[in-house]
Amino acid sequence: MIELRSVYKIYFPGSENEVRALDGINLRIDEGEFVAIVGKSGSGKSTCMNIIGCLDVPTSGEYFIDSTPVSNLSEDDLARLRNKTLGFIFQQYNLISKLSVEENVELPLLYGGIPPEERKIRITQALERVGLAERIHHYPNQLSGGQQQRVSIARALASRPHIMLADEPTGALDSKTSMEILQLLQELNKEGNTIVLITHDNYIATFAQRIIRIQDGKIISDQKNEPKQETNQEAMADGH
């Protein structure tokens, strides 16, 4: 589903200030996987996510989604790919404060040209899936941080993407709420969603099936993992 071949992202190439944010990355992620990409600040993990999410382009190398070479796509094709194939979950939720929960979830469907009746069905299903159907007419400032993150997950789900990219999705949440979000991501994965989780936190990464570690723009390990299953009470007792 996702394949990076010898991908480099180089800033100020050839100068004494050259920075290799990605230094020859080779990576394949198959349909239905739950993968965590882990690294410290400056490791290259966010650059990797931006390329996977078609928000940035590599300096060299090839990137394929469903065997389609992304570098051959026009700007319009890339926009359609981001809208229909990729779902984004961000640390700060990126909800629009003046829009209701329903309108926030609807926004990418409007951009995608989904007809009104179909939009209504998708919004309802997505909000029911994250347990917020009764909050459909609320506004972001009427919701807790965890509820806002659930809205952002519903917004991603409503587009029915092939791949969900979660960039530090628990970074702004307390421990108990973080566990709820991670368990929700695990449930969505079991339902067939491909999930790529970006994090600096080794503990958060243990909830994924596969852990890829990046350092200095290179993959230093890529291992299968038995995903952690933990109750909120256990997490609080451990201080996570």
C-alpha cells in the first residue's frame, strides 16, 4: 500500500549547512497494518510523515501508494489523493472553532464533492463510531480535549480513507484520555483501517503492531510488536 524507495529529503544540498532530514529511507507498509514511526525531535519522523501524507516531496527517490508513483501526479491529483486516500489526525485537532462538530466532519466531504445525502450518512456513521453522535451540534469549545480529538478522528473516517496518518495524536491529552484514543485506534485497525502513528514516545508506540525507529534520517530498526492492551486504571497507576 505504501512504499518508499531510497527516499532522500535534503535541505541546502551541497552546502556546508546541508541537512539530510531523510537519508535513503526504504519502507513498505501493507494494507491493514498499524505501524508506529518513532524518533526524537529532529530524527526525520515528521518529514517521513509529510512525504507519506503527500504534504511534501522528496529530494530524490520514489514514493508509491497502491503501486501508483506519487511523483507522476499533478497538483490536482495529489489533492484528490489526500482527500480520498489519506485521513489525517493531528496533535492539535485542527478543528475550526466557528463550525459545529457536524460541519467540521463534513468539511473534507464538501471538498471531495460528496453529495448531501451521502455526506449526512457518513457524518452520522463516523460520529457514532467515535461515540459522539449526541454532540453533533456542539462546537469545539464545548468539548473536552479528548472529545475534540475524537471529532478529528471522525473527520478522517468520514472520507473513508485507505490510510490514516496520526501525528502525535495524544500529545495534547492527559494520560487517561490518551489511552482511550490509542484503544480507539486499535479498534479501528481491527476493523481494517491502515494506521501510521508518528510519535516520539516509546510507550505510545507499543500500542502498534510494528515499530519503526528513525534516527538522523535513517531507519535504525523495524520490528514486529505484540500490541499493548491496557486499561486506563493500569495506565494511571504506571504514570503514563
